[in-house]
Amino acid sequence: MQFDVDWVDAFSDRAFGGNGCAVVHGGAALDDATCMAFVRETSLVECTFLGPSDVADVRVRYFLASREIPFAGHPTVASVAALRHRGLIGDGPLTLETGAGVVQVVVDGMAVRMTQVAPTFGAQPAAELVAAVGGIAASDILHPPRVVSTGLPFCITVLRDQATLRALRFDMTAFRAYLGALGVHGTDVMEPFWVTLDGATATGHTFSRLLMAPPSPPEDPFTGSATGAMAAYLWSEGLIDTPTFTAEQGHDLGRPGQAQVEVLGPRDAITGVVVAGQAHVLMSGTLHL
């Protein structure tokens, strides 16, 4: 079997920026083991596998090296950009069938604007428990952490400053304890998403990191799904004054990424989160299976 593949850097308008994703056109029918093996072969955090849909314009399946997940942000941007690059879609509205439901997208060349689903707010683990996962003190966390999902659940954790953000070191033992305390498995929730508002009041920016457990790479350069969950958390908790801001991630990895974010609806009744970014198609080829 042969499949067309595009390797796309999402949330960046240039090569080697943002977060890479390999998009396999027509690959949605492949079995899970093959999809995960492909992700491991690329050494990327996630890859997508596209196919026809009965409920939307395109079906998108999202895979980590370890499992399928219902939704992911940068692979959504990458998938749409790959379709646009090949002339399979034009500019304008597009719908995507995902494991988290139908996602609305607007395409403008290599710019993709996706509306993530309304947030669900979950558990509030103890700050000490979450801090241990990042190898920091509970006092470095400024607001009670909370599990939030706009398609994929993350524990949103606000840190005191960018120095603390840079000091994070992933602790696998503490992560297992964190999952155990929540009563979930790694398939049910992602690693904590760390964010700081240090400097954000003046610049309108947030700065974030996602450290990941094996077999994924150690760190995700830009996490669009977590960015949506983070935005919903910040707006609902009154931690930002405006529902629009710029999210930054990946700079210390040498892969700077950026998204324009808008939370839709009032703080107590959020209807969705818009996460928009650019994409750059780095290379294209053929997958032989």
C-alpha cells in the first residue's frame, strides 16, 4: 500500500518552527498498531491519518506513539494545511470529524482557524501533587490547578514566572502518583500543561510548556489542544482581563510557535475556544507499507 504524506510545521510560518506533524492522506482506515508504529518511526509527538467522513468534510484520526487520542491542536492545523497544500480543499469553512466531535475550521491559505468545543471542567488535584510532576515546589503554583478539556484533558497549572517555567523537569514517578490520585490512566488525561502570565499583562501573551512521558518525545514544542483548555481555564477563573491573547510555546526548544486565541462566551458559559495559527509544509513524499 502507498499513501501520500506531508510533514507540516504547525503554528509557525517557517521551516523548523512550531510543532511538526506527519499527515497521512487516506490513512484513516489503517489499524492502530500501524499508525502508532509510524509515529514512532517519525519520532514526532503526533501524526494524523485522514479519510472520508459521513458527518463532516474530512475524518481525522490522531495518534501518539502510544495510543490514539480524540483530538489534538497542532495536528489539526497541520492536517488542514496539508489538504490545502495539495489542492484538495479551498479557502473557507471546513468541518472535521474527530474523536471529540465535529470541529469547525476556517482556511485561508496556510492560515488555519479552528474552533475547539466548549470546555469541560474536571478534577482539581492538590498543588503539591501537580508540582511534583514538574520537580518544583507547590508554592511556585499561583492558582489551584484544574483538569480542563476542549477536546483533550490537561491539568492547567499556572506558575509564578518564566524562570519557574524553564526550571521544570519531568518526574515519571510523580506522574504515576498524580494519575493514581486522579484515578485515571494515561489514556484518560494528558500530562500537566504549565503556563505563566509573567509579562502577559503588558504583552497580551502567555508562555507555556508540556513535558511528556515516554514513549513520546520529552517535550511538545506547541500544544494547540492544551492551549484551548488553558484559555478556557484562564478566562473562567478571571485570570485574564480579555478573552483574546497570543499564546507562545517552544522558544527554548528552538522551535518557536504562536497562536492567536479567543475564548467565546462569558466566563461562566464558554461556548468554545478559537485557536488560530499558520503552517509550513516542510516536505512531501510517499509512505510504503
